[in-house]
Amino acid sequence: MLKGFASEVFDSQKVFRQLLAAMANPGRIMDIGIDLESPEFIHPAAGAILLALLDFETPLWSDLENDSKEIQWLRFHTGAPYAYAKRNALFALQTDYDALESVDQFNPGTLEAPHQSTTLIVHTRGVDNNGRIRLTGPGIQTDKFLKLKGIKESFLHQRTQTLKDYPLGVDLIFVWDHYLVSIPRTTSVEIL
Amino acid sequence: MSLQYNFAYLDEQSKKMIRRSILKAMAIPGFQVPFGGREMPLPYGWGTGGIQLTASLLGKEDCLKVIDQGSDDTTNAVSIKDFFKKTARIEITENTEDATIIQTRHRIPETPLTPQQIMVYQVPIPEPLQFIEPKRQENAKMHAFSEYGTMYVKLYEDIARHERIAMAFDYPVHVNGRYIMSPSPIPKFDNPKLHQSCAMHIFGAGREKRIYAVPPYTDVVSLDFEDYPFELEEWDESCAICGSDQTFLDEIITDDEGTRMFVCSDTEFCSRVRQKGKR
């Protein structure tokens, strides 16, 4: 079993602040800001976010099996329960981006508790700001452009359908290697 | 035997829980996220919400500024700075430009904020609808269905009675066109600073156990009517110390005869203007 954060206190704080900057500024690509060795099938950025935020209160769903060494690593270090249904997950990790078709089965929260929704972390083959995906909304001064390698356009179109349900919604974090970029529920996405 | 605290006082599980709430608050601007507020070593009403936010945000490299009604050196600000000096050993500043995190009780600094800064607000009453409908379950439903008509009735009643909207602080705002939010008891003079601000703003209510937030570049509109638009307070006087005429002024009684002077509420801004010799 790989170790987790070198410093529980300072590494989790650093990762959280990088993630907060990403969540407050959708489309801004952030580095996790620490060194972390994560198991084979998860990017260090995904591992770092989950180590920083998961605990016994936060069911985690993933397309990786519960007994995979990746999930066992996360569960060993955080104590998070494994959610067998997407609907029950507060955090979800999708490593197979080809299989990602929609956010439908994840939990969008309720009108009175829109915060009890899934935060979905998705692996990509790379992220940069030279793409055709145009983001607008809170946290973005005018607009922001993004390339999410490996993410299907049909997925982004399907996600756009859910915008009318605001304040309900699933918050997305795309990761690659040490990098992360967020598209929270308030962000409008168009593909130019 | 010396007493050792965890960095920034709170234990790591509490920080995780608060951090998750901050992230959801940022994703749903203006929505009050309930959180498992912890007991802090000071009474409610002294900034327990703000302190829990700051404790969850702080890292070794942060530079913290704390203000109380615009002042860096009043009891609440000094106590909170001492608290974090003791438990986190971080750098403390009075200079607004140097701060990465600014915890505030009821003011936004006059110095323009930067995109790197995080404002943390101490909030006594997070629910803007509380004085209209005291039941929390009802408040939740009103927010859920954007049922904000009664808020406008309250503003209308003000106009009928006083010929103006009679709220000078904690003036409600509409965030991102969805939630009505209390900006905390900042003077309405500061409300426009929230609109399309380049910094992020996080609000914490310790007693009520709520966290809410405004991301950068988000619409924050003070409630008003077409024929009674939102207006800022103005003063005939300028600051008696630095001469500024664009700042929020406090009125201070200086003797038993009722002699008065007006001075900047933001003490750091005031002293900087004075040092620049603008007077």
C-alpha cells in the first residue's frame, strides 16, 4: 500500500486551496501544488482531491472496483464508505472517460438541499486552455476556453441539459496528472 | 508541560467537513450550506463562524489581516489575530495589499481587493428572511422556490413608512439572479464592492452553523425598486484625519459639548493616505 499525504495537515490544506481556486474560477487550470504518488489507475490530482476531502461521512462511487488497489488506498487513508449506486455518492471518480455518457445517474441534490449533490471527478487525457469549449458564468470575468482531451462532446451536451435544473446539479472536476480544472453547476458550456 | 494545538486549532476532520461545505457554497453562490459548526474557545457572536473558515483556509504561507468595523486594533480583531498567531504561527499584517486572507467583522476594506485574496466574513444572522418568517423550515422552502415576494413587501413597507428603504447595513442582495443573501452587517456603502468583485467572499455563521459564498465575477445586486433605486449614503464632511471624501466615515463625539468629528472607518486606509501626505 502506498502512503498518503506526506503531511496530513499541510498537504491537504494546499490541495484544498488549489481546488478552491479552481472551483471559484471555473476553467482555470490549477496544479495540486504537492508531490503525491498515487496508485496506477488514478491521476495524482484525483488522488489528492479525494485524500483531502473524503472521510467517514462521504460515500465514494467509482468505476473502479471496491477491491481494486486504488479504492482500497483511498479507503485506507480516509475511511470513506464505498457507494455502490451513483445516486448515493457525495464524491464520484470516473477513470474511464470513454464510458462517461451523462451526469444523470449522479445525485443533483434537492431544491432545499442542493449542496447534498455529487462532486464528480473525471479523468482526462489532458487539459489546456486552447480548446473550443467556451465557459461562461459566475467566477469567469468574460469567458474562458478549455480543451478536455478524451471527454466526449455528447457528454458536455447532455450536461448542458441539466443547467435548467439549477440550483440542482452535479459539480465536475476534470483531472490529468497533477492538474485539475472545475466546471461547477453554474457554468454554461458551449462547444464552438 | 506546554499545550500543543493542531495547526490553526481545529482538528483535521473538522477542517475537511468545513472545506467540503466551502466548496459547495462556492458552487451555489448565495445558498446557505449547513455545516457541523464546532465549539470554539470563545463565545458565539465573537466571530466563531469566521474563525472556523479562516482555520480551514489557512496555510503556512498565508498572511492574515483581521478587521473589526474597519479597524485593525479593536478587541475582536486583536484577539482573533492573537489566536491565529498562537495556533498557526502565521504572518499577520495590517496592510490590506499584503494580506492573502482578510477576516472581517462588518466592513470591506477601502483598498481595492486583488484576485488572490479571500474575504472571510463573520456573520451573526445569515438568514435574510428571518425577520419576515422566523421558522427555519419555511425559510428553506422560500429559498428553494425563490419565493421572495415578502422581502419586497418589507422594502415597500419601509418606503410607505419612511419614504425610503430604511436599511443602512445588512442590506439584502440578490446573488447570481437566484438567491437572496445577507451580505452580513456591512454598511450598504460596501454592497457594490461585492458585485463582480475579483476576489472570493466566504461567509460563516457559527451559532447558526451556515456557510455561504460569492465567487469572483458574480452578480450581486442590492434589492430595490425602479422608482426607488438603491442609493449609497453620502457625507457632507471629509475624513478629519486624512481628508478622504470617498470612504465610509464614522462619527465620533469628542467632548461633553457634543463636538463631533468624522473619520474613516477603515483605519489602515486612513493612515496610509495620511502618510502619503495627500492632506
